[in-house]
Amino acid sequence: MNVPAIAKKSFDELQKKPEFLCIVKKMLKRLKKISNALERARLIHKSIEEYNQEVFSHPLVKELSPCKLGCSACCHTQVSVTSDEAELLAMHVNNGLEIDRERLKSLMLAGNDDDKYFAIPYKDRACIFLDSAGACRVYEDRPSVCRTNAVLGPASQCDTSRTIQPTRLIRTPKSDMVTYASFMFSKTSGSLPHMVGKALLIEVEIAAN
Ligand code: SF4
């Protein structure tokens, strides 16, 4: 499973604490009862939002975090999604949301390889769901990673146009446990372009290293 690094870090640190492990177990139990992929993805996103509230409702976080609709500073990085999240995003495209399919294909060529992805010129590795003004066009259904990749301080610290720099991430450990459960549950997961492309039945030939 391609668990996002932040969720894995939280799980590794907190799995021995019953309060946190319980979140993973409960989530897995609930996911097993739902047969529809879109419903599962939305349940995960709803739970993350509920746990995020505990963190993001703090006055200092409200004041100092730039992360909101319209900020796209982190939307030029690799985002891991589950197959359920890929289905949810593909649904928007199948329902008429226009995307640049040629650019999607070129992003799919990077597969799940970070080095290949970051070798793509900055402007060409913008998420296929960003609009020209830099807003997310699937904000309500954005993946778990996009909901937990939040920072304190200026958005410029998330800019990967010149380098990949460490950012002052806001810790969201309970939401990370939910994300971890969703990746545990998912049969497949991977980078957003790769997974969404697959869900849209787009095929590209990925060269072996
Ligand atoms: S899905 Fe939305 S929030 Fe996530 S990387 Fe793409 S544009 Fe940004």
C-alpha cells in the first residue's frame, strides 16, 4: 500500500495508544459495511473533516494557516489516493468536468515515482484539477492528503518550483489515522494522476527504469 508519508508517520508513532488505534479499527469496520466506492471515499473525507475541526478551530491555526480554497501552493506535488478516491475524482470527469487529458497522460508516465514526477517542469506538474486561477475544482471531494497537508505560516513554504523544502505542517494525528485506515482497506492506491487515469480507463506505457 502507498500510504502517504504523514499518515504513516502518525500511525507508526501512535499505534500503541488505544485511543488512536481504535480510530483505525472503527474506520475499517465501517468501511467493510459499505459496498459503494464513492460512499466509502466520502465517509473517509467526512471523518477527516470532523477530526480536523478539533485542530483547525483553534484561533491561532485559523489566524496563521493559509490553507483554504484558492490556495494552490501545495498542488504541484505528488498526492497519493486510494482506488475509492480515484473513482470519486473520475466521477467528476465522467460527469463533464473538463481536464487536460494529454497532460494527465504525461503525468501518468511518472507512475508512483517521486523522482520522475519532480523532474517534470513545475507548471506541467500542476494537479489536473486546478483551475487557471489556482483553485481546486473538486474541493468538496478532494483527497484525504489534500485535507491534511496544512501548514502554519506563509503558503510560499509549500512552493516546490525551485526545491522541495521542509514545511511547518500542522499535525492532524486523528485524521491521519483515518487516512491510514483507508489506505489499509484499499486494494490499490498510488499517485493521483496514475490512479485517476486508470479509473478513466486511460492507458499509458510506463518505461521501466
Ligand atoms: S485535488 Fe485539489 S487540493 Fe488536491 S492537489 Fe488537486 S487541485 Fe490541489
